[in-house]
Amino acid sequence: MNGCPLSAIGLRRCLTVAVFVAIYGLWTGHSIQAQKPRVITLIPALTEMLFAIGAGDQVIAVSSYDEDPPQVRALPKVGALIDPDVERIIALRPTLVLLYGSQTDLMTQLSRASIPYYAYRHGGLGTVSVTIRELGVRTGHSREAESLASDIDRRLAALRQRTAALKKPRTLLVFGRERGSLRNIYASGGRGFLHDMLEAAGGVNVFAAVQAESVQASTEMILAQKPDVIIELRSTEIPAENQRAAELSSWKVLGSVPAVRSNRIHLLSGRWLVVPGPRVADGAEAFARVLHR
Amino acid sequence: MTSVRRRLTVVVPAFGLLTFAVLLVAPTLGSTPISLRRVFDSSIAWDDNVDAQIFFVARLPRVLAGALVGSTLAAAGVVMQALLRNPLATPFTLGVSAAAALGAMAAIALHLDATFLGAAAIPAACFGGAMVGTTIVYFLATRVSGGLSTNVLLLAGVTLNTFFSALITFVQYLVDPADWYRTARWLLGNLDVSSYTPILASVPLIGIALLLFALLPRTLNLLTLGDDVASGRGVDVATAQRIAFLSASLATGAAISLAGPIGFIGIVVPHLVRLLVGSDHRIVLPAATLFGAAFLVSCDLIARTIMSPIELPVGIVTAMIGGPFFLWLLVRKA
Amino acid sequence: MLRADNVSFTYGQGPGIRPATLSGISLEIRRGQVVGILGPNGSGKTTLLRMLCGMRRPDHGSVTLEGTSLDRLSRRALARRIAVVPQETQLAFEYTVLEMVLMGRHPHLGLFQLEGPNDFDVARDALAATGTAQLEHRRFSTLSGGEKQRVVIAAALAQAADIMLLDEPTASLDLGYQLEVAALVTSLNQERSVTIVISTHDLNLAASTCHELVMLRQGRVIAAGPTTEVLTPANVRELYDVDADVHVHEPSGHLVVVPVTRVTRPR
């Protein structure tokens, strides 16, 4: 036949192209039809981790207490530890729910609705990198997660090494007290990530022997423990620069405490300090800076 | 000498002696051993003298606060029980404590301590709440013609108690976690004042209340017989009830503002004292006031030493003593 | 001595017509008499008693004690002149018998004054008069019904008042104790010249102890005067809608009332 455009070679090329096009089309088509990940998180620390490993765009709803990073403030809120809004959570059709290990009722409800969940168990400093890695796997961001987790591990290890040779001050790590007085002081006990951060930063927790995360410290206990340094953590009601001195003057009445006498009382502020999230290495390094001036 | 006079001059000083002894010994005891010689050794610089600081900054204010709060709540308990003619009444029955607690919750939730009020915000709001609650109950109870109807008083007080308690739970629900912990801690009660200022601030209020109490004892005896009988014996029942209710509320409000709501003192101490001295309020009231101080200071001593190095909230110790005591009372009566 | 002049009283406040609890009551209680106020439940006996001891003020009319209106006397002054024995005494707390009786001395004591030897004498004397001296150190709640009532009367006696008002003194007592109390009332009147007013619905108690009777029905006096004149079958029918036989009981010398049948009052 004269004028037929397809030669034998051209036909083979066209067929190859066609096959490739078909395969490509099927492949992308399948991806489009596949579910885009929708993650609901009830734990602020885990929310931060997700954003830090690049999975922030998967987050569709957060807990009532989430505030970081700023973009989550616009997202729907679905309750928290005590009051998760089960109906709303299920109605949002998530592909993964991050919840607390103790929220067994919620887990049962999610199982019934065939929604996968990840149970977070609050623990010491070590849990942070473990959790980051697990989240990386669950959200398809393993590479970023691995990178972030090992970075944190590396920095903490370096910190421990750096401070190993330094003098380790006895430290009172306070995370709550009444303003303007020394009533209802709550300090870190010998367990939990705050304690671990302090130890990593080369400090010795005066309440290391107490097997609890928090200790209500009376004035007698503080006078008896004689801390060399007092670190106060504030995540809310952070005083302005010109008010800090006034805030810390409440400690003056404990004149025999070494930290008071040598004026080694430090106020560190910011939510990132009290969240066992991706910024724990920053936190530990901040501790180290004030401990080893 | 008549028996009343004899008992008054023997029994009350005996309680006074006991209380004095307890107050004297309590600051010397604690989870940390201290040397009294060092405490009073003025040659040692204040900043070097840990023992003195423990004694004067940590323990002494705490013991004084305990004595004030214990005596006030015990006395208020006696008055309330007489007023309501019910041995199960406590200073907290008529809603004053719930209103006070709500005031404190509001101060915490609204961050009033960030204003010029500073550390005084919570006690001030607490006392204000107590007075508001008292006023509401008082006006509800006096709407009945003539005097103060104790039935309406009880109903109004219990209702307000429930209502305010619900509001407290509501406030706790609304605040963020850090503030939630603060509210929960405050509700446990805390005698560790570490400063004499709050104590001095509450002394005038408590003083007025105790002075008013001092006018009441024989009248309380008669009130417990019934309004009609008391009136027939010459008691101005309406005035007596007003004084009793208002002074007991003032006392309770001041005590809660100082150390938070510490339960069981207002009911255990009056009962214990009555078991020992009978029901004549001229003896029960002063004896309970004294014994209340000794009782709370002792409970606080237990609270701060029994689980050394950490401390128990004093409200737990009073509850653990109060609960079994009442079971025993019930069994004994049955 | 104690007079009520045209006393009227209605419970409740505010608009609306409601039946008067007492209307147009006039009576006189003379010194040394035992006067019974008789009537069925709801006739206004207790209210009248309250008026007579000054616990409530009448809406109209006046109550006077030897010429002085009651509302011009202070509560304490009144308590020294008039003593009231309530129907029942429920105690929330444990008092001893002596403590109970000593409380009757309240109107004689200053604010911070303690009872003196004189007060103790008066109290013990009152206990003796009511035959309860041996119970002095007992706890009130452990006493029998009759003993309790006698102690309460002793407390009223300790008030050293001229007049004693008793509200249904035998209402909750067993027969034996009823007779005890009746005898006590009579002896107090005769041996100690106490003027006594008893409100009761027990016709025979009234008959045996009272010199004079005031019969109340629906807030009005339907008859008043010496017992022998007033306690008639006609008055009993008027008061209680009961046909009764009233006659003199020879051995004791006072009237007895024997109820026979109920009559229905035409509306």
C-alpha cells in the first residue's frame, strides 16, 4: 500500500510508547484513586514531630491543646486525653489516629470503624527518637524521620560527652509555682524526659531519688536539698524581660540555698521546653548553657 | 465552786496546755534533722544557717498557719453544728467553701495573679468568693418573714454548694492543662506558706470571727433545744442565728483563703471534744478551738514526715483520720 | 393576770382571703389558776399559746401581763415572768438532766455570767419538785418519756416564772406518765402557787387538773369559764362532734368525760 505512515520500525516504537503510556497512566491513575493520608493527632508533641519530618500536610485535625507550629491553630480540634471527640474523629475519615496508650475506649471505637491508630506511651528522653522513627514509617517519611532522630541522638550524645568532664551542679528543676510566692512548687522527680534532659545537660537532679515525674517541693525540702542551681520553666504566662527580676525575687527568702546566694536562678520560657518533641535537644542544650556558665 | 466553773477552769486550760506543747514541739520536728542550738545561734550568719532557715522560714510559718486554720475551722464547726442543730454539719455545709474555691478557681483561670494583685490575687478572690456565697445564702434564708429559717438556710446552703461545685468542675474543664494542675493542687489545701504575710493578713478577720464566737456559747446551748424553747428562755433567736452564721462564714472564708479547703477538721474536732467534755458549748467552743490547732498541726507534721523525702497533702491525712473516726462513731452508736 | 383582749391572728402574708387562725379571742388567766385551753387539732390552741407567751404578736387586739402589753417587755423580762413547756423536746446533742434544767436559768444570767450557787439551788429544787432529783447526772436521751417531760417541766420551773404554759404536755405519753404529769401539774399549782395554762385535746386531763376551761373551735372561743360549768355534753358535742357522757367521778371528785358516739355536723 502506498502512503501508509506506519513502517514496521515505527509501529514497534509506537507500541513501546503506547505500552509505556498505558503503564504510566495506570500507575498515576492508581495513585490518584489511592487514599491521600489523613492523620489526626491528639498529642501536641507528636504534632510537632510530624511537621518536623515533613508530614505536616497529612495532619487534618489536632488536639485542643495544640499550638505549635502556628499552622495547626486553624485546624479542627478534636479534644485531648480526657475528652476525645470520638464522633468527630471518625467523621473526619482519618487514615491514622495518634492517641495516648491509655485511651483504650477510643482504641476500641477506632478498631470498630477500621481506622488504624498509633498508641503513644509517654516515657523518658529515649522515647522521643523512637517515636519519631515510628511516625516516619507510618507516614511514609522514614528518611526524614531517621535524619531527625539521629540528629537528636547525636546532639544529646555530644552534649553528654561535653559535660562529662564539667562539674555537675545540683539542680532544682521547677515547672510550676504560684506567682509571687513559693507555694505549690512542682519540680521534676527522678523520672521523665525533663529529668533526662537535665542529666544529659550535665546537671544532677536534687530529686533524682524520687521515683516519680513530679514532686511537690515544700520550702523545707528545698532548704534541705541545697540546690546549686534553680531552673524555672515557664510555658505560659511568660513574664516580660523587665519583670523577670521581680518574678525571681520570691526565691530570696531561702537565703541559705546556694542557688540563691550565688544568684544562679534561671527562668527559661517557651512551650518547646516542656514538650517531649523534636526540640528536646534544643531544650537540653538550653539547660546546659545555664548550668555551665 | 460550781461544776461549770470548775470545768471551765480545769478543762480549758488543760487543752490549752496540750496545744501549747504541740505548737512548741512541732517546728522542731520534720523530715530534716535540725539542731536547735544552731537555730538560735545568732553568731551564725542568716544565709549560712540552714537550720535556722528551716525553722523560721519553712516550719514556723507552717505551724502557725496550721494552728490558725485548725482552730478556726474547729470553732466554726462547733458553731455550725449548734446553729443547724445537726452534729453532721461542717463549716463547709452551707456552701461557703465551694464559693471560696470558685473564687480561687476564677483567679487562677483568669490569671489574676498576673495583675497588680500578684500573690494576693488568689487569697483575695477566694475570700471574696466566700463572702459572695455567704451573702447569697443569707439573703435566701432571711426572705422568710422574721428571723433566719434554719431549714431554708440548710437548703439554700446545700444547693449553693452543689451549684458552685459544678461551676468549679466547669472552670477546670475550660482551662488549659497547666492551670488545671494549679486548680487541682489548690483544692488539696497547703499549709506551706513560707512567709508570715498571709498569716498576718488573716489574723484580723479570724480575730473578729473568734470574738463574735465568744459571745455565743450559752446561747448556742439554748439554740440547740429549738427556736421556740430558746425564745421562751429569753434568747433573741433571730439575732443569735445571724451572728452565728455570719461569724462562722467569716471564719471559714478566712481559713480557706489562707490554706485552701482542708476538710474533716470542722467535724472531727467538735465530735472528739464533745466525747471528752460533754455538750455544754461554753466548754466545747474554747476546747475545740484549742484542740483544732493541735489537731491540724499534728496532722501536718504527719503529712510532712511520713513519706519523707516527699510530702503528703495535709487534706489526705485529715481524711484518713476523719474517715475511720466516723465509722467508729457510727458503730459505737449502733 | 394574763389577759388576751380581742386577739386575732392569721398565718401567712400577702393578698388573698384565708381563714383566720384566731379571731376575737378574749380570755383572762387569774393568778393561781390552772386554765385549760381545749380544742381539736387545728383549732388554734398552739397559736393562742404563742400569743400568750409573746412569741408571736397578734394582728389585732393585745395580750397584757398585769396590765403591761407583752410587746413592751423585753424577751428576757418576759422569760422571767412566763415559762413555756413545749410539746416535745428533740435534742441533737447530749445534755445531762442538770444541764437541761440549768438552761432554764438563762433569763437570769448576764452574757458572760456563769451559774452561781443560787442557780444550782433553784435547779435542784425544781428537780425535787418534779420528782426527778435522782436523775440529775443522767443523760437526757436515756430517760423514759415521762421522765423527759418532767425534766422539761423542771427546766421551765427553774425559770422561776409566775406563769407556766404547757403545750400538749401529755400528748405523746403512755397512760401512766400522763397521770404522773397531771399530778405534777396539780402539785405545782397547789404547793408552789404556779399559775398554769395547759393546751390540750385530752378532755379528762382538762377535767382533772383545770379550774377553768377555754374551748376553742376554728379559732373562736365557744365557751369559757369554770370547768364544772363549761364541761357539758352540749359543749363537748359543739367542740368535737362527739356525743359524750359527762359526770362526776365520786372517788376523785372531778368530772370525767366518756365519749359515746360520733355525730355528724350538718354543713
